Amino acid sequence: MEPDETWRPDVGDLYAAGVVGALLAMIFVVVAIAMIFAATFGPAAAAMALFTGGFTGLFLTIPLAFLVIAPLATGIGLVLARAFGPRRWLGAAVGGVTGSALSGGLMVAHGLDDPANPVMAALLIAASVAAGLIVQRRVLPPGRRKLRR
């Protein structure tokens, strides 16, 4: 992308990127939990975490991706794209802010009494940042072109 050329994403592009990013972040979280279970309890626990977490996460994430996560990421993406223009880090920033908002809501809903909740919130934020970065590079139209730093 040329320095003087600006690309502004439309709502449809950002909504599709939000859906793909939500599903990709869910896959990252399930795989990370399975890796933790494999290191702690062995490969049978990892297989059970992948099987159970995959199906449960799939059935929970698909409606949430279309109804909650993608509209939230679309709004955040439009605001950040207008504020900063096309940048390499924009997808990661949108993923991070969306993941932070969702993990904050989960922390309020589940409370802070369980010591695993902050770890899961950090895992969700990290997965959202990684998914946002990948989605910007592969899903959005100028993602394959070179963006300004």
C-alpha cells in the first residue's frame, strides 16, 4: 500500500474478520488448554480437553461470534481504523481490546475467587491478539499488501 493511499475497511469486512478472529481465538485457547493438560496430567487428558473443549467451545463460540464478538470487534475496528489509518498492528490492537473487554466481562461474571480466572483471562487476551494479527494479514483485503508501520 502506498503511503498516500488510505484504505478504510467497511463494516462487512470487519464483521467477517471478527467472526473468523473469534473462531481462531477459540481454537488457540482450546489448544493451549490441551497443552497445559498434557504437561500436567498426560496425553489422555490432553485428548479429552481437545475433544470436550473443541465441541463445547464450538457450540458456544459460533453464536457468540456472530451475536457478540464480531459486532464488538467491528465497532472497535472502525474506531481504531479512523483514528490511526491502516497500520500493521491494527489487527492485533483490535483483537487485544476485544479480548480484554470479553475477559473483563467473564471475570466480573465468574468472580476473582478462583486463581485460574486471571490465567484464563490472560490466555484469552493473548489468543485474541494473535488471532487479530493473523486475521488482518489473511482476511482483510489489503492484508496481503505491505502496510505502513
